[in-house]
Amino acid sequence: MTNRLLLSITVAVIALLSVAAPAHAQTAQSNASALVPRGDVFTGVAFWSEDEKSFAGFHVTGTFRVVKHVGIVGDMVLYADDLQGGHSSFMGGVRVLSSGRHTVFGQVLIGKAPLDDAVVIQPGFGIDVRVTRRAAVRAGFDMKITDDRGDAYIGTRFSVGLVFLAGQR
């Protein structure tokens, strides 16, 4: 799949899901704890750019909240690159997040990033906007800063997709 096709699909899904948001606004939340899920699973598209190379891929993330505003994160991206074969990213870390209809989060991930890196640290942030009681739309941004072979490299990742919320805290 090309980057243009993945971007078109992502925009179409977000546009369709945004139609459900006004209907959700009409329902009253009976309990504030209903807005705090126990965990979530994100699936979407990630766009990676580093060292004048960029590619898109399938992104899956799982978060388990250990307390109301802190969660443990597992993150995997399988990138497709027609010229150089596939790349992948496997990371884990900690996420600090708010609660409510719009969930803002910051995270620090540690693990393997694309382009032959050893272990890297990748801070990031994002927002989840609820469209139903059990689903949200997410946009996130991460920045990998590492010292590869004596030179500093900066890689960026932008992700968009759906979040499926599980359980209550």
C-alpha cells in the first residue's frame, strides 16, 4: 500500500466516526467513573520520518491503567517500504493521561525503532476523542532522539486511528 492510499483511508474513517460525536453529546454521563476505562487497544496508521526516509505502516498499541492517570503501554508498528523491505518498531513504556471525553496523554517509550537502531527512548503525546462509550479517535505524535554511530538522529512518528476502550476503573 502506498502512503497516499493509507492516508486516504485514515481520513475517510475519521470523517465517518466524527459524525457519531454529536449524537454522543446528547447523552448524559450518569457516573464520572464511566469515563475512565481500565485499558484500551489502538489500531491505526503510523507515518515515520527519519534521515530523509519516510514510510507508513500498521500501528497497534495496548494500554493498561495501573491507576487512574498512569498506564503501562505496549506499542508495535509494522512499516512497509517498497524499496528497502519492511521495518518494524517494538516498544514499551509509561503513559500519563487525563480522563473524560477528550483524553490527553504524554508517554515515554523504550525499545527498538526503525532503521537499525539499538534501544532508543521515544517521548510523545496525543489526544483521544470519544465518539461512543467504547470507542475513540486518536491522533498521536512521537519523537525519537538517539545517538546512532556518534551522530544525533531525530525520527518522528505521527499516528491516527481508532481506540477501543475496555472495562472501567
